[in-house]
Amino acid sequence: MSVTLTDQDKTTLRTAAYGAVTLLAAAGAAGSPHRIATDGSVALASATGLVGHVLAAKTKDINLYGKSVAELADHVLPALTAAMSLLKKQAPAEADNFRNTVLVAVEAAARTHQGEPSPTMTDMIRKITGALDAA
């Protein structure tokens, strides 16, 4: 089965995936936001299948601007749900791939050298997972 995604569909997937990592970097600002973003982005870039091709494309179409974590979350969490809905309709196996890819990136981004993620990061992970499961 061939899946065709529009440019807008691809933008939604990229915004959702990279936005999840950006949310964790913003929520974990007391640690190392750069390291959080780097670890999560590396995990996203290593995705395979259709999702991997979409996430690997170099693009400037992702809009992750916000003056606060709340503004960023208002944009990213609905994008996660929309991405899952889109993929469930067009390619259910890719929906699972997308969900797993985002969760691996979240896990990589949340990893800290001091042990467990902070309560703030844990709460953001719960919100990201909830948005993925809401579809």
C-alpha cells in the first residue's frame, strides 16, 4: 500500500515530533536544554520507514516559536494528536512507528546524568504521551 502525504501532513508530523523534544528542552531548562534537544533530535533522525523519511528531511516549515512553555504546548500537543489521527487513517503501521519514534526521542531527551527526570519533565512526558494516545 502506498501512502501519499501532503506537504501540510509532513509539516504536522515534523512539528509534532520535534515539538515534543522542544517541549522537553523547555521544561528541563534547569538542566541542559541544548543536550536535551540534541539527544531527542538524534533519536528522531534515526527513525525508519515513512516516518523516518519525513522526519529526516531538512526543512524550515516547522513553527516552534512561543514565549512560554504553555504557548509551545498549545501548538505542539494538538499537533501530536493530529499526526496520530492522520497516520491512523492513512497507514496504521506508520502510526505505531510514529508513536514509538516520538516516545524513544522523549526517553532519550529525558535521560539525565543525575538519575530520574525532574517532576516538571515527568509531567511534560505524561502530557506528550496523552496527546499521542488521544487520537
